Amino acid sequence: MSVRVGKAAEAPTFAQAARGMLGNAQLRHNVRHATDVIRARRAHAVGETADWQQLRDSARAIKDHVLRHLDTYLEQFETACKAAGGKVHWARDADEANTAIVDIIRSHGGTEVIKVKTMTSDETGLNPALEAAGITPIETDLADLIIQLGADKPSHIVVPALHRNKAEIRRLFMEKMQLPELGERAEDLAGAARRYLRERFLRVPVGLSGANFAIAESGSLCVVESEGNGRMCLSLPKVLVSLVGIEKIIPTFGDLEVFLQLLGRSATGERMNPYNSIWSGVTAGDGPQEFHVVLLDNGRTGVLTEPETRPTLACIRCGACLNICPVYRQTGGHAYGSIYAGPIGAILTPQLQSMKHSQSLPFASTLCGACYEVCPVKIDIPEILLHLRNKVVKSGGAPLAERLAMRFAARAFKNGGRLESAQKLVRIAQKPYVHSGSIERLPGMLANWTQFRDLAAVPAESFRQWWAARQNKEKK
Amino acid sequence: MNVTLFITCYNDTLFPATGKAVVAVLERLGHTVDFPQAQTCCGQMHYNTGYQNDARHMMMHFLKVFRDAEIVCVPSASCVAMMREHFPKMAAAMPDAAVGRDVTAMLPRVYEFCELLVDKLRSVDTGATFPHTVTLHSTCHSLRGTKIGERPLQLLRAVRGLSYVELPQADQCCGFGGTFSIKNADVSAALLSDKVRAILDTQAEVCTAVDNSCLMHIGGALSRQRAGVRCLHLAEILASTSGEPA
């Protein structure tokens, strides 16, 4: 088994990566601006939906039900998809998925593939695998195209090029599309991308997509998008391959009613996504005449086994938790070292890798709780972060200085007498560092505090001492 | 009424003035205050950093110390959130079902300081005087954990001489996050820098909140920048009188 999430296993710790991002003023400005805009739109779209909380409850109930009976629904999906003329492939890990996809494209002698809406292919590292097999992947989602042309990495699960502004994109297009002239308006940039992509849509015979939902009863897939490039990618090629994580299953077509109301509003603040493509198998004379689904596990069944972490798989990838997250707002997505950034990435990425990598991610949160509040499927992300933190500590992943400090504190908190002794000890220990009641420099781990903030010294008398003295006075 | 004070470990150690202020307010309103010397910590720091086994011991100690208390007053929204959100879960994971029953019996008697004044004691006007311009940092745990909402503002509005100025982007985290401020110091500082900018923009003399943990963080930066803005726990403002100003 080679479960992997892109190159997350080799990524630096969140703190290290974030430090680099914080120094990039342009990136921070772009991320702040973009998340502020989407946040406001989402708040408006959610505010006008009277039954928002009920929708959230319904979505969560459907997802909980599916996750408890995932085996049944996956087999139902397979049967229905085959009956509709589709072919189903099962992939235990990233390599199996990539191999299956390469084989399908090769069997058609393809040297190019047009791609849309498949974050999961970033998870499996599909593009490098395709290139190694002599197949050129062409990203057709506008933001993914920007990322591909710039040899960049996605920084957001819905808006992958969120960290880029118009001026940067214009320069990139002029260079990579070899355009001597290009206007500065968004329409000009979209026009350039349209001309570049249309030619490829008509030329390339194999398309590759992801899916937002896989409907068990009919074997259908559903992709939602804003541009129409997805629709082209899903309907123009002769052969279509869809890479789908096994958690994307919903039982019935009717369940889409709940999810499509939640997804558009949560992701982009739209009442409905402009393009909603739903297809089942193949239809003679209409659309792709050969259709494959690759169902991917890649660590998901491991996440499923624990009741505490299982809700992670309920995620519908709307990105609302990224947009609301104060930490993401400062760092952008690259600091998370994974295609899955932000709060959901902080719980999903390490879990897919069985907690063997990306152990710093569960700590990349202030536990402010904003992510839980906006999550359309009510994933209690802070609670899962805490569960994962506990796992990291139990497996010995915490730094020694921290473990010692926590042990010292735990002993002090055993009873009031011990706490009073510890307070006295700290008062003595702090002496060399206190200047006029304030501490401006501390050693070791604590230097991370004093690097940016002063610390008021521990006062001569604790509350408990004051109280004891007061009680004594009253007795006399 | 008889109020038993859970002062919290960091108020006890670092911010005794807040505890004294809570005592002053409650006694001025005619209540009796008790402070069990055996108390220590609710376990929040350990629990949130991943040391949940240690936190469980602290919960057990808390339950023992406050078992007979009629009303437990806690001048920290985050400690109250810790108890309400995590005590039941920790208890549920323990073999002894009695712990769960103890937690269920205990929690309705636990009040955050503002909740106690507004909901239980019905004393929005604490008789305070504080002739200064004040802004309020709404801590994450007061917004989302305990949902204290408008109560701090109600209390501030009743203070004589106080001029309140709203903090822009009040729902934004200050970046403290307990050990997050140490483990992810750079990101924490970036969040803090936004918060400090918002506070300075208000021209307030004092920034208040219902948690000294956030205030220690914000105040640490204001002090480092020599910004000349004071951080004061809400209780200290409510205790302030013209005779004994905060």
C-alpha cells in the first residue's frame, strides 16, 4: 500500500512553512481580500435561507448514515453504474488509482488528457504519474489552469489560485500563452483562457474529472462548477474517467436537494452553482461513449474506523472553514503542505496518512471554533483536532520541553498546596528576567512568547494568599 | 446568595486583581463569597494541548472540591467552555458512571461571571464608576463556546462615566489559542497584529474582555509596542468606584 496525500509526507512543519508565507505581503493581501469577499457573500446567502440549520442537520444525518453503511452503498453504486454502461475500478491507494487511469488513457493511444475538478488527483499525485507515462495533463478549470501554467500549487480547495491577483495572472497568461497584448480586466483574462482552452476541448479525446457526489441508487456522478469548463470536459471527449473518493457517496438523487442548497451557498455564496452536471453511465450518441469510475480509498477506510474521527469524511469540500479560519487568513493554503488546506486539511491530511506524517497540522489552530459554526455538514473540527492532538502526544510526538512543562503543571494542579508551592517556585525562577514588573525576554520555548509580547511578571501575592490573609484578619 | 469562587489557575497566579475585583463586586451586591483553597485548574491547557489523561485528573479534582457548592462563579469564559464542552465527554469515556452523574449535577451550577450577574443575580448595574473610553474584545469562547453574547456589553453600559467604543472585526480571534501562541508563534503574532491594529484604531484607553488569557496576549503586545492602552478584565471595571478606581 502506498497511501499518500500529494507530497504532504515531505512537507515542512506548519510553523516552518507558515513563517515563509507570513513574509509574503502580496500573498497575504490577496488571501485577506479574497476570503473577506467570499465570507461576506456566504454570510448573505446563508442569512436569507430560513431553514439553514435544518439543512445542516439533514446533510449530516445523511452523511452519518452513509458512512455507517458505506460498504452497502458502494456496491449499490457499482451495480447501478455498470447497469448504466459505466466501468468501475477500485483503487486501494494512490498508485492503484494512477495506474488504472494511465492504463485507460493508454488503451486509447492518448497522449493528452483534459482535466477538471479533481482535487483527488492532486492527492494521488496523478499529474506526475501521467507525465511519466508520456501523457500531458491539461487543467481546464480556470484556477487550476493558472496553477498549472505557473508551476504553482493550489492554496484553497475551492478557489485554488486564491493567492494570486489579476495582475499576476495577466503576466502569467501573457508569458505562457505567448500573448503580446492582453487587457487588464477580468473579462480579458477569461477571454484569453477561453481561447486557449476551447482549442484543447475540441482536440483532446479523453477527459478526466472528479465528482462532488456519487449517487448510489442510479450510479450517477454530479459535478458542480462555475465556469462551464467542467461541462465541456464532461461532455465533449469520447472517453471520460472520473476519480472519486469513496466518501462521496449519497444514497439517492433526492438527497442532492439538501446538498446542492448547502454547497453553493457555503462555497461561493451563490444560491446555486451556475453549472450542475449529473450523468449516469453512457448514452448512445450523446456525450462520452466510454465512461470509467475509479473509486479511491487511499486511507479513507482508516478514518472510518474511529467514531471520533469518522465525521471528517462527511466533508463536501465547500471551503467555508478555510474562508472563516483566522489562521488560514494569515498564511494561505500552502503552509498546510497538502492539497487539503485550512481546518479541514488540518484534520484530513494527517488522518489519511494514519497520523504518520503531517503531525504538526492538528496544532495549526487556535480552536476559535469558527470552522464548526460555518460547516454545512456540522463537522466539529475543533473536537477532532483535539482528538488528533491527543494521538500525537500519546505516540510521543510532542517536544521534550513541552512534555516536561506539562508534567510540572499537572503535578502542581494535584491540589491547592502544590499549586501554591509551584507559584512560589515560579516567582523565584522569574527573578533574573523581571524588569520593573515586566518580562521582555525568556529562554527556551518561552522565547516564542517574548519574541512578540511582553509578559507581566507573576505578582508577589497570589489570589489564594490574599484570600488566606483576609480570612485570618477576619478571624482576629 | 452564597457564591463559591473558582478563580482559575492563571487568575490565581498571574492576575489576582481580577479575583479581588470579583469578590468586591459580589460582596457589594450583598452576596457571600467563598474560596476553597484546594482548587487548582479545570484542565483546559492540558486537554487542548493533547494531554487529556492529565486533564481528566484535574476534572476529578474540580468535581471533588466544588461538589457541595451552590453556585460556582468563574471569571473566565474559556474555562467555563472547557467544563461544558469537555467534562461530559471525558466523564462519558470513564468506566465509573458516577462521574458522568457528578458532571451532569455540577454543570448547571457553574456560571461565567457575566452570566452570574445578568442571568442569576439580575444585577446588570453593579454600581461601578469608570470614567474612561473602553473597547471590548469578544473572546472566541465567549462568542462560540459559552455564547455569553451581549452580557458583557449590558454590564459595561451600566457603568457610570464609561464611554464604550465598538471594536471592529470583533469576531476575529486574537491568536492566543493557549499553547498555539508558543507552538505557532509567528502565525499567532500575525493574528495579534491585526487585533492590536483594530484596538488602536478605536482610540480606546482600555481594552476589556471576559478572559485574562486573551488579555495577557493582547496586553503583552500593547506593552511591547508601548501603546499606552491598558488591558483590564471586565470584573475590574465593574469593581471600580470613584473611591477605589481600577
